[in-house]
Amino acid sequence: MIVSSLLFAAIVLTDTQTNMCPITTTAELNDFRSGEKPELRVLDLVAHVTSLGNAEQSGFRTLTVEDETGRAELVYYGDDIGLGEVVRFRGLTRLNRRLLSWDYPTKSAVVGKKALPSPVTIRIGELDAKRDDLRPIVVEGVVVSDFDDELDARFRIVILRDGPKTVAAYIHRGMLPDSGIGPESKLRLTGVFHRRINSWRLFQQPAIVCEHVEVLTPPPADPFAVPALGPFNRLHPQEIARLGQHRVRGRVLAVWHGDTALLKADDNRIVKIEFAQHDLPAVDSSVEVVGFPESDLYNINLTRAIWRTTPGTKVEHETPVTASTE
């Protein structure tokens, strides 16, 4: 495999400092990526390929490689490497002006093959960002929410909860089971734990990149069979965000933007609703809404919500509802 001369020229002509001392271990590669200035280094690394990543659309794979000094990620173009192979990677690795890393292996040679490390079964709350980085793991948990990755349409992001602890998981759409993975379903995930996903995102939490998904318990048949929305006055925002789906009933006071409504709940609270789809109830209708609690400066609101009409609520009209022009 050969990186094009045009791409190679673009690398060399950047304002990076070039250090020709080769990187030969994963520990050295990780140390280099922790640098504080743009730099270009020669890569000459022999390592065991323990995860292949996915080359669909992107044109490259983000491999997980391991040697006696530790584990590291390696960007690799091409599909001529197999899982479990011991490979010699030669080329360049770079820190750009934003101190983001990228690799340009121009040559690779398979020098052996080894058994893959067995994934470690671990509780979500036991995961350690530094110790378990790039480790193959198995976790179980209940789905709090799931939504599309806003930067890569190939992936669905699932927030998984085990007790009070949560973790994000990236699941390729081709792995999604037919039975669904909606909120309150229980999953067993096998994959690679990442302290930080190789991405343009600057602010990230640790996450799992999934290689296998097993549904232990499907989502409930009745999506409205969830706890009622409480006041939650004593919870901080992170605790509120981990609560999972809750339900509220009330009268619709206003709708706007095609996906947002203001609801007066049957306990007279005002709740802002952001719906999962552009499907809004009518103003002054009585509805039941299920969504995910989030806090603003003063209130608990619901996001990614669904709704259905109800016979009515306890709320009384203080003033008559009248039509208005724009």
C-alpha cells in the first residue's frame, strides 16, 4: 500500500517540526501523541492487531494494536491486514497545529499471527479511562437513550446505564438487531473501550465502540409505561440527565419550530417539550408526553419526546384561548 505522492507532499510541507528518530513501540506512540507542539515522526512499529475498525465510507481503518508496552490506535489505509496478525507498520505519524494526531503508514508487512485477547467482563461503574483504554470488554446495561451520531451517519449512539453509572456506546447501523434497542431495553455489548474516540470532537467522554450487540430484554411494549416526572429539586444536572424516560400529562399552551411545545402539567408546572420528530400536538389539546428529563436554569424539561392525546387533565383554564395572527 502506498500513500499518494501528493498526500505525502502535503504532510511534509506543513509547519510541523520533523524528528526522524523512529517510533518503535505503542508506548512511544502514545507519548508522542501527548506532545505540546506540532511534529512529524517516522513510524516503525511491530504490533498485534486486536481490532480492525470499519473502513466503510471513510477510506481508512482505525486499528487497535498492542505490543509488550501497551495499546494504541493506528490509522491505516487499505484492507490488506487481518484481525490477530502481527504487523510491521512503517511510515509517518503526525501532530498537526491543533495537536490532533494522524498516521500515514506507507508500508506494512505481516510477520506473524497470535490469538486475540479475550474481552474482559466488567461493570460500567468499574471502567477506568486510563487503565482500560483500548481494552476489549463486555458490559451489560439498560438503554437510557439512543440517537444518531451527528457527525457520522453510519453510527447510532446508545447511552447505557448500570445503576447510577452510564457510558456511551457507538453501534454501527449494520449491527443493530431487528428487535430494536429502544429505551429501557437491556443490552450486552462486546467491543473496545476508548478513553477518547478518534474524532474532531474536542470534548468527549469515554465510550465503547461496539463489535457485537445482544438484546437481553427488549424495550417495553407500552412506551408510556414509565415513571411520572417528579420535581427533582435536589438533583444536580448530571443526575437528572441519567434518570431515563419520564412521563408528564397536561395542556399544550404553545408550539413552535415544528418540534417544540410548552405544556402546563396537571400539577400546574410549566414544562418545555422538545419532540423527537416534527409531529406536534394542537394548541389547547390534552396530551401525555414521554421524554428524557433535562434541566435549564429553572425548570425540568423533556427532550426527544413522544406524545399521545388524553381525555383531559386537572388543569383549569385561567384565561380563554383565543386565535391570534402572526
